[in-house]
Amino acid sequence: MTFASSVGIIAAFLTTTAFVPQVVRVIRTRDTHAISLWMYLLFSAGVALWLAYGLLLMLWPVILANSVTLLLALVVIYFKLQEGRHSVPRAPQAG
């Protein structure tokens, strides 16, 4: 394994692992109120393009890391969309 491959694998591991605590928290609490749907949608589109790039060039660290990261981001998006469906509109407050 080359030094460049090792750097790529470590980088892929760190950036992918960084999403795990957020996903675990969302799954446990079902709370996505403070999470931006647009940020996750844009991020997921970027990750999907990185995945396509990795597939086109057969770069396994890029493919594996972005596959896992995309899956994790989609889990958060799923819960964010579910939260929007189940929220009850609040009545306007007099004041």
C-alpha cells in the first residue's frame, strides 16, 4: 500500500466516522429540529458525486467512504422528513 493510499484511507475513515455520533443521536432521540434539511440535501448530492467519481476511477477508499457517508446522511434526511410530517402546526398566540 502506498503512502498516498494510506492517507486516503485514514482521511476517509475520519470523515465518515465523524457522522456516526450525529446519526446515532438522531436515531435515539428522533430530534432533527436543529438540523438543516437543505444542508443535508446539498451535502448528500456532493457525497453522491464523490461516490460517482470514485466509481468512475475505481478508487476504493473514495467509494467505500462515500457509500457509508451517503447512507448515514440519508438516514438523517429520512428522520428530518419524518419530523416534518409528524409536526403539529401551532396555533397563533395572542399578544
